[in-house]
Amino acid sequence: MTTSKERITVSLDSAVVAAARAAVAAGQADSVSAYVEATLVERAARDAWLTRWRALTGGPPSPELRDWALGKLGVSTEIAGARQAS
């Protein structure tokens, strides 16, 4: 990561803030800012990977293929659908 930092203000659900603070208290992050930054870096990398994958495969998987894959992974389609909507 670059050493240049920019201060921003965001509003987060109190449970998310509590999880970030708990991670800091457990030594999993140096600060809440570091925790949030690491999470955003991971999300950006995942989004970039998905963009490349979709470009190579012609788009997102069909609902049928998605349900098959989730079933193989043992993930409930209802849970995955709720995750996708957020």
C-alpha cells in the first residue's frame, strides 16, 4: 500500500464497528483504520478478480450454475442470495 493516506468519514453499523474494535483488541489489526483498510483492499482485489473472470467467461454464471456451485460448496442459496443483495 502507498504511504500516502487520505482521511475520510464513513457511517457504519454499530455491529461492524464493534467487530473492528474487537479485531484490534485481539491483536488482529493495529487500529480500526488498519482493519478497515485491509478489508477494503481485500474487497477491491476480489472485485478486480471477478471483473477479469467475467470478462473471460462472458459474464456472471447462470442462476442454475450458481445454485449448482453453491450446492457443491454446501452454501444455502438463501444465505448466498442475502449476501449478494447487500
